[in-house]
Amino acid sequence: MNSTFGAAAAPELARPALPPAKPLAGTLFTLVRREFWEHRYLWLAPLVVEGLLLTLFAVLGHGHLNIRDEDFHGVQDVESAKVAAFTIVQWVATVPLWLVMFTTLSYYTLDCLYAERKDRSILFWKSLPVSDGLTVTSKLLTALVVVPLGIFALALVGDLLLSGIIGVRMATGNLPAVVAWSTLEWLRAEVTLLLIVVLAALWYAPVAGALMLISAAAQRSPFLWATVPLLVAPLLERIAIGSHHVWDFIRYRSDGIWHTLLEGADLQLVTHDSVRPLGSLLQTLNFGRAFTDTNLWLGVAATVLFVWLAVRVRRYRDDT
């Protein structure tokens, strides 16, 4: 009786202790892992493309770079020119990765919130103690931060492996010694590419946010909701009032920041008497002007609005 009275007097002693709450960073990390688990093409497609590129360089014994020693005749510093040529070759080898990233992320942002309603998995995820805001934020971070930085890291590792493959082929005589390695120039090239990746993520953030809002709101065919208005709205404006403001806005949000970045920059890396390394663009590209562009940060603010709307739509709409 005394023990019963003691338990009644101090119920907190008889109640089982709750597990400690998981830190926010840990929860966010788990949600991002979930995205890569459910959308495996985000990491499988880049790995396959990079593997194919390295295999082509390693296996095709009769293939060679379209560069000859004679191409450097007239160049004042041949060794520096070979170093510069190597940075350009490495950059060209990463282009397929960026194209794959653009394709997969366009599909992902349109599908990530629609798919969980379509297959009703949203019922399971909503039963977990994770807010809609955190879930949508994890998807946005996956599209704008994790995947671009992951592709950049994969390209960086691929550059190192490509350097090794080219070095072995030059040592065995399967490739003329027309390129040379420089750690400093390689680092400068990687910094240049990283700045471009960060700039692209910020500039296209409102596009990703708008696509995620469509993904959350569309009852069916989110791809039609994303593409048809872009085609119909400029046409209707042209027919109705004869202007093309909508089309100009679409074009500007597509490549406007690149005009700012490239304005007045010397992009001619290869001339008759010199070859400049890719890292030299650090001094010629207008990174300062691009990162302080007003429209860039207005787009980031619009992204916050789109994500907030996507959270609201996801919270009150699960097609049940």
C-alpha cells in the first residue's frame, strides 16, 4: 500500500523516461538521406556518367586528345601552355556531369512532393514527428546544396583520376606529351568552378522553389503545369497587347546572371601565341558584381516565399 501511495504521490517516478529529442541537424541529415534513398537517380546517374567518361579515356587506346606538339609552335612558354591546356581539358571533361545534374534536378524538384502523394507514402512520413517545413526544406537543400556540391566533389575526384589516366598513357607512349600538371593551376580552376556552382544555385533557387510548389499543388501532370504556362503566357501577351515582357522575363531568369558575370571579361583562353589556364578566369569574371546583383537576392527572397507556400500546401493537402 505504501508503494502504491508513493507511486500516486509521485507519478513522474513511475512514468517511463522519454527518449531525448534528436538534434535538428541530425533530423535534417536523415531527411536528406531519405531523398537519396527514394530518388536514387540523383547519385546513380552522375556516377554512371563519370564512370563511362573515365572508361573511355582509359580503354580507348587509339583515341587521343586533339592536341599536337605543333599546336604550341609560336607559344612563348610551352610548358605553361601545356599546364593551361590540361586545365581546359579537365573542365571539358566535367561538362557531361553538369548536364546530367541539370536534367535530374529539374525532374526531382517537379516530382519530389507530387510522388509522395501519388504513392500515398506521405501518410507514413506525416505519422513521424517531423514538420512539413523541415521536410520541404530538406528537399530544397538536396536540390540546391547537397547535389551540386556532390557533383562538384565527384568532378574533382574525376579530374584527379583523369590526370592519372592521361599521365599513364603519356608515359606508355599512347598519348603525346602535350599537357602538364600544376597543383596551383588545378586548385585555381577548381575554385573558379566552385564559385560558378554556388552562383548558379543562388540564381536558379527561385526556379527550384517554383517547381517544388507546382509539385506540391498539382493533382496530376506537374510537368504540364510547369511547361504549358511558359509557352502559352508569352503567346497570349503577344496576341493580346503586342508586347513581350513575359518572354523577356523568362529569358532573363534563364541566363541573366551569366551576362552580368561575363560582361567585359576576356574569355579567350586559347590564342595564336598563348594558352591561358582556366583559373585565370578568377581575375576576369565579374564574381563580385554577380554575387551582389539585386535580382539575384530578390530571387532568393522569392524562393523563401515559394517554399513557404509549398509547406502550406503539403500541410493541408495529402489527397486522402
